[in-house]
Amino acid sequence: MRIGVLGTGAAGRALAARFAEVGHDVALGTREVDATRAKEEAWYDGHPEVRLATQAEAAAHGEIVVNVCSGAGTLAALANAGASNLAGKVLVDVSNPLDFSQGFPPTLFVKDTDSLAERVQREFPETRVVKALNMVANEVMTHPLDLAGGDHTLLISGNDEQAKSVASGLLRELGWADIFDLGDLSNARGQEMWMALWTRLYRKIGHVNFNIKLVR
Amino acid sequence: MRIGVLGTGAAGRALAARFAEVGHDVALGTREVDATRAKEEAWYDGHPEVRLATQAEAAAHGEIVVNVCSGAGTLAALANAGASNLAGKVLVDVSNPLDFSQGFPPTLFVKDTDSLAERVQREFPETRVVKALNMVANEVMTHPLDLAGGDHTLLISGNDEQAKSVASGLLRELGWADIFDLGDLSNARGQEMWMALWTRLYRKIGHVNFNIKLVR
């Protein structure tokens, strides 16, 4: 499948490389291709399977688009990617509305009565937004089987059943086995508010390779 | 040990009965003893080991006090219990700042930059507040071993190390094995914000007998 990944931070690059590893044709979108490559030249040299492109090119390339931009940068990045390049497509939204202006742990700039995922959905009504992967860090996202043999849970939500089915299929390719569908996209409020615990657990555990298992 | 439980809803009664069952001397505090007994007469007749008392009596009775009042009713109930009856004591705060005014799922009337537990701590500075048990429902609280043999996690927080140690000892008597200390009481923000997911998981799972296991 053709996948466009938006966001060239560590998480975006890790996902892009992993999608390529499991056989997909991946374009990784950034605002400035040359500057992004120059900043992490060794990484891009080591991952020729990940084609660096503009955000619009990556969105146009993808049958599925995955947003791994910062929360604060998400709406601008998607606008830059272009509504027409995103129309009709599954957009897996991995972002979190983190506000680090008061230090760590961050607060959330949208929460409780709204979510960043819903903002994205309102701004791009023809795109089929699925919230997923925002509750875990890079290594767990990309290699869930490396944590407790995969015995932990991924929560997803979204308004479009078929989009969630497509996204879940892609996530299973990464090794995710226990994918729990919360329902419509308003449930992303809960997924994003998890960050209030995630950041505190991270501080206490001392590393990011953890997740929760839903025991029911 | 002498334990005072505040709050005569289903969770308060379940905890009071369970503390008595494991050998403690329990007083259950309510605003109006006769009215509370009349409303649930069969339950109180069936649990003579739980002594119904005023909130002040229950707080005075307890070496440990456990607040299982609604979030909205917590500060008034504790004021009624009396600061002098709570001074120096471990107060296990099980409450959640749920606002049901807009229906289900509820929103939170304090969050992100503050928590209900911290409000309680500020209002009762001589009391040693420990946030615990707010992330699970009655049956899981009182009988954690009945869910997956107890293989799931309880998060606690609080400013006083010794208070957390005392509270953890009591929780272990109920069957809790994996008790994870988040740190100081500001971490209660994360514990209370979990409700945004708990309520949505409950809606989807269809029952309240679930919890998370912290996989790390």
C-alpha cells in the first residue's frame, strides 16, 4: 500500500521505516525537504526505503496518511498537505495536544469537551480520521511484540467503520494484536487525556517502553 | 485497625463491608444516619459489622479515613467530618471530579492543572491525602483477585511517604498486588483524568469489572 507519513520527528521516522519494512511504499512529508535531510543525514542515508518529500507530495502519495506531527503543528501541517490530497483518505492521527509552555509534565491545549482529533475531523470533513497510536512511544508503536510479547492493548476511535478496519489491518501488520475500538471520534478525548498519565508514568518508570493492557 | 469510610453509595458500602471482612473496625459516615439506613435497610441489616455513624463520628473513629463521596460532594462532606477529626490522619481519596450536567460521558470539573485530591489536600493541610482506588469500580476495588487473578495495576499518589505505605498495606489486604506509586499528589491529575477513558471503556465494554495492567 502507499503510505504518506507527516512529521519527521523520531516517531514519524520510526513509523515510516517500519511501514516500509513490512512492505509498504512510504513517502515521509516535511515542510523543507533539504533542511530536514541535512539535520538527520545519517538516518536518511541509512533508510533509502523512506522517500523524503513535501507534505503535499506525501499526502498525495498515500492511500493512507499518518499524522505524526506535534499537536501544536498538526493543523498547519495538514493544511499544508492540502485538503484535496487528504479527501476521502484514511488519516491515522497519532498527535497529542501537548502544551510544554509550563514545563514537564505538559498540559493539554484541548481536552474533555473536545479533542485534537475532532478538530482535525472538523477541519477536513472529507477525510476519515482514525485516532490511534497516540498513547504509546515510538518503539512500542512500531514493535509492540517487543513489549511483553505483545500482550498489551491499542485503543482506536473514529467515525468511519471501514476506515477503522483499514487502519486496524495496517496496525496488525506492525504486530498489534489487541486492538480495542472505543467507538466514534469523540472518544479521542479519552485517548488524548491519557497523556496526563503517560507523561507521569514515564517520569516515574524512567523509560518510554511501556503501555497498558486492558484487563476485562 | 479503626477505619472511617465517608460516603454511603454503593462503592462506600462495598469498601466498608470489605474492610470489616478483612478484620477492621469500620464506621461508615453519612449526613443523616436514620435516612441513610431507611433507604437501604436490607443492606445494613445484612451488614451489622458496618456501623453507620455521622460523618464526624466516622472520621473521629478512623485511624485511616477513606473518602468515597461523589466528587461534587467531597469538600462539603470532609468539612462536615471536621478538620480536627481528620488532622494527622491518612485520608485515602477515592473520589472523582465528575460533572454529569451534560450527560454521559461526564466531563471533569477540575483537571490538567489541578485535581480534586490537591484541592482536598490544600483545604486540609494537616491531613495526609493519598489518591487511590478512584480508577476502578466497586467490585474491582474490593476484590481485585477476582479480575484476571489480580494481574492488573493500582496507581497511587500522595505527598507523604509513610501515608502511602500505610494505605498500600491496607490495599494489599484487599488483594492488590501491583501497586504503582506515581509520586506526589499532583499526579492525581493523571489518575482523575483517567476517568475520561474509564467512562468510555465502560460504555463500550458494557460492564464495570475491568482495569488496566501497567506493562513495563
